[in-house]
Amino acid sequence: MNPLRLLQTVLWGFFGLRQGREHQRDLDNLRPVPLILTGVAVAAGLVVCLVLAANWAVSAAQAA
């Protein structure tokens, strides 16, 4: 199981652009538990980035 392939599959899934032969190959070769854990980790990372960006924007607005 290639971690980069797993991450790529999750990111394509976030965009909803995965179809056809590549999608079927991913379904055949990847196990669900690592796929789900990677998806949760990527989603958590996205939320953390958004919270940090919002905090920075509020701090910059208050300082101005």
C-alpha cells in the first residue's frame, strides 16, 4: 500500500473527480480502514488550516 497513492485517492475523492478505470483500480487495491483514516486526517488538517486563517484574519483586522 503506497501512502502517496492513498493520499491522492482521498484528495481526488474530496473533489469528486474520480471515475472510470482509475476509480475501480483504487477500489480493488485499497483497504477501507486506511482510506477512512487518511480521509479523516486530511479533513482535520483542512479544518485546522481554516481556523488558523480565520484567527489570523481577525487579528489583522483588529490591529488595523
